[in-house]
Amino acid sequence: MDFSHLVFAHVSRGNLVRMRALFLENRLAHFLVLGGLIFLLAPRPRSSRDIEVSAAWIDAVKHAQEKRLGRVLAPAEVAAVRERTVEDELLYREALRLGLDGSDTIVKQRLVQKALFLAEDLAGASVTPTDGQLAAFFEATRDQWTLPARVSLVHVYAGPERRSVLVDLREQLLQAEPAATDAPPPVGDAFALPRSVQANWDELARDYGERFANAVLMLSPRTWSKPIESKFGWHLVKVLDRKSAGPASYDEVKGKVALAYLIAKKKRAVSDFLIDAETRYRIRVDGKPADLELGSGRVPPERPPTQDLGD
């Protein structure tokens, strides 16, 4: 009879009893066992080799493409959207694997843009303001809202080589002045732009040239000028009315107020985002702590349109 099995069994049972008692009394053992169980039961993190593209994301890309094209996509186009979306994710992963995100300035700038868009969205800077918000912004910034000097005028035109014609016409117009109306007189050469004009200096310079605008703003009202040269040729001009520069009303500059409000809100959103982000970093320039005042007033760029599948 082999007594070794009986001895081993006896020792084993004794060891088991002692181990059980030790385990029940030892808290460190409890933590080790529980930690092991959690490790065994916890879901494994996804491998970097796994690529998952959700149906919801593919559907969103499809709808964006349909909105851009203004029609429903054909089945073959839907399949192309699906393939393109997976290809984009695959190329993105490969770019990360190859380290292309580390030193590529184009990638860096694109990520900077996305961070700016995020700052804008978090602050609601793209939300259309109410009329009350715009009016309040106008009141808070009233000093910057002014209207430039404006003139109302009528004019007679002659071509680049016909200045002398206007000299004779001016004498006729001056003689007829007492009976004249404020309507442009039916004389002179044909002209593409209106003969009756209300404009400020910027508008006159844009349409007729700076030289013409400067001369017109120096004219005395209610009389015909000598020939004045524009970028089109020569003109006789009579200023009917002149308004000096002065404060603007809200209704007169409402469109400009809306644009200024949007820019100011975007600048504030980016500034707040940067100031908050700065608290999470130690910033050095040339190895020395950076003495910077972040929040430079930058504005997020225009968002790029949805790309075409054929790009």
C-alpha cells in the first residue's frame, strides 16, 4: 500500500485550511484577488488595429452630400459614400501610425482651426443674435457708429476726348438755371451709370475714381461745376444737397452692427477658450517661462464647405 498519497492529501487539506484562514484575515489578499477578478472581467481596450465606422456617421455624411447636391443620392452614390468614409478613416489611421500628424504644418493648422471652431461652438458665437441683442450692442458701442459726409448731385457726361463740349454746355445750363429742376438735364453723351447720385466719398471713389470724389466734395451747392474728370471721361456736376458727417442711428447701420456683433462675440469666445486652456500648461519660449497675454482677438476662419466625393 502506497502511504504517500494519504500523507500528501493530509498535508494538502491542512494547508488549505491554513491558507483559507490566512486569506480571511489578510486585507491585502482581498484586494489582490478582487483586482485580479476586475482585470479578468473588465472589457479589453480596443486595439489600434480596430476601425469602427458607425452607420449614424455614414448616414450623416450621406445627408450632407445630398444637401450639397440638392437631390437624393442614387444607390451607387450611397455605396460610394460608405466606401469613401471608410477610406478616410483608414487613411487617417495610417497617417497617425506614420507620425504624419507630428510635424506637418498643414495638419497642425487644420487642428488649430478645429479648436477655434470648438471654442466658437461652445460659446454659442454662431447663433443668430436677436434684434434686442444687436440694439444693446449698438448702444454699448455707439461712439464707433458714424455716417460719413454725403452729397446728392446730378451730372452731365461727355467722353474722354469731349471736355470742350461740356464747356459750352455749362454756359447753357447756367443761363437756364432759374427755370431748372433738380432732375438731370437731357444733354450730354449717353452714360451707363445713373445721372442722379446720392453717395459718400467712398462710394464716389469706387464708382468714379478718387480724383472725381475729391473734387465733388469741394463743390459749392446749387450751381454747375466746371468740367471734372472721372475714370470714364468728363462731367459737369451740380451738388443739390450736402450732409455733414455725424452719428448714425441704429436703423442706418443695422447691417454693419450685426457683422460687428458677430466678430466681437467670436473674438471673446476664442479669448476665453485660450485663457482657460493656458491654465493646463506650462508654456516656455526658448526655454524660459513665456510672458504672454493670450487672447489676441483672433477670429475663427470661415468653415470649409462639405467636400465633394470626387475631390
